[in-house]
Amino acid sequence: MANHLTLAVAGARKTQGIVDHCASLPTNRRVLVLTFTQANQAELRKRLSKQAGDMPGVDVLGWFTFLLRHFARPFLPYKFPGKRVLGFNFDGRPHMLAKGISRFFDAKGAVYACELARLAYELIGKSDGHLMRRLECIYDEILIDEVQDLSSHDWEIVDALMASRIDIHMVGDIRQSVLATNPRSSKNKRYAYAEVINWFRDRESRSILTISESATTWRCSPEIAAFSDTIFDPAWSFPITNSKNSKVTGHDGVYLLRSEHLTEYMEAFNPKCLRNSAASGTRFVLDFLNFKLAKGLTYERVLIVPTDAISKFLQKGILLEPGPAASFYVAVTRAAQSVAILLDKPDSSLLPYWHPGDKKG
């Protein structure tokens, strides 16, 4: 089977695995590497240039650029004769009752980002097979990094790719499903964010896709890895994370922190401060980064201002919904050595508190 998905935990060196794979291929292999965020694209290009610079057949594109370059621009006349793509409208949206070309394009001829995947999918059918045959002539293999960021009609396109002669390899972490290419769309809503695991498992059950698990993290300490495994409901059946981080600093693991000790903790460890949104942690004067923006980053230590739902999870064991669980998982797994969570009342939490007299790393 030519369609593969690797589900990897945070810190599993997913991006490096893609780079190593590309570097190992024959030089005449034509490969496309896709990812959603510009930061991931830049990181992939940097590593590929350094470690696989002799691979002229490897391209890196963003998901939207992929849909524009290989679907919308060359095949738009199959659906709208005489029309061309004149731009890309990332933020705009069509009128609720818009039909025809106005459903997909603004008044200046720029295609709406939120409708691009739907347009691309419809062009696959309108082209009578020409679109996919062209793509098969250009690429032998397509790798999709951070595949959990796809949404809506993107999944129809992935289905079409997996039915083609192109080898499809996907890499991602369902537990980090905090971004989406089209978060407002109702198409395939039941597979939004972490729920996409069900889309993958359905394709696996029909022998369309093979799934492998990579449960080893080189980033997170054993204590952080073990705590991260408790964030999602056990019914998700995620594998237990194995940590290869053997570093010992004297302050390693997951701790609760009372607000009265915040100043001393900041002075002792200088952690990166994370919050769910700008509305969180407003009573603390700290240099915050939002959970979602921290995705893909690594810090030795992080301090987290919890939401009410996270507090209840810690205090009472009330399970988080998939979206909040993914955001909290991203925040926790940014840390290599220690996580501190601001919480004045522990209730039934078994996590230890840090006190100013404790040993400092």
C-alpha cells in the first residue's frame, strides 16, 4: 500500500523524519512536501537545503499554494470558462447566499481561502481526470507534514490523492490539533481537530491507509511525558509516550505553583509563560505567548496560566473536551524539563507544589 500515516507524539522529531526520508531517496525521485504554516515551511526548506541539498526533485509548498498552483490556476476554466485566478483573499468570505463564481471569488477575481479547497475538489471532477493525471506526471510522492491541521474539503482532496498513483505519506500528531485550514466550515465537521483520528481509522479499516505510531519523545522529560498522556480521555487509545530525555537539572517534571510564589519562581527558573488567549492571566504582568502560537516551539521550562476547564481537570479530574485538551497538550509539551501551572487551590490534584525553599535547577 502506497498510503501511509505516522502519528507521532510531541518531540518525536517528525520534521526531521521527513528530512531524513527525502535525503535517503534516489536523486531522480520527484517529491512534494506540504505543510500548513509558514513557519513549518521555512523550517523544512532550511533543513532540506542543509541535509538534502543534492535532491533537486524535492519541492516544499504550503497547502494553499499547492491548491492554487496545481488545482485552481490551471484548471479553473473547466468550471468557469474564460476566468482566471487574479489573487488570493485570505481573510474574506463570500456572501452567505452567493452562488456561481461569486461563491469562490471576490469582486477583484481573488479566490477566497475559505472556499479554495472546495473549488479545488470540484475541479478534480470537472477536469475529467486531467487534473490528477497531471499531478501524477509531476510527482512520484507527496508528503504532508502536520496533517492534523487540514479540515473541511481538504479531506476530500486527500481521499483523491490516496486514490491516485502518487505515494502519499502523512505525518502528524492528533493531540496537537489546534490549527485548521478552514475552521469555520461545516464540511466534515465531525472530523474537526482531534476528531480527525476517526477519519484516519475509517480509511485504515477499509485498507486505504496504513497507520503507524511513533510514541517516543526526545524533548519532554519522563515526568512531563507521563503527565501529557493523562490529558486526553483514555477512550482515545493513544499510545503511552516513551521519553528519551535523560537530562537531570534538579527541577524536572510538572508542578503546581501558588500565585504568591510566582515572583520567586520566575527569578529562579525564567520559564516561558503560556496562556490560552489574551483574556487569560490578565492579572499577571508576564511576557505571554498563546498556546496555539507556541505550537512547534521548544523551551527548557514553561509556566502555564490554566483556563477554568484546565483547573477543573487538575483539581477534580474532569476530562477536557478535545479542543481544550489539544491546546493544553501543546502547552505542556513545549517544555523539555519542567512545567509549572499556576493554581492556588489543589483540591484532589496529586501534583506537587513548588516552594521557594525547594532545590533550584
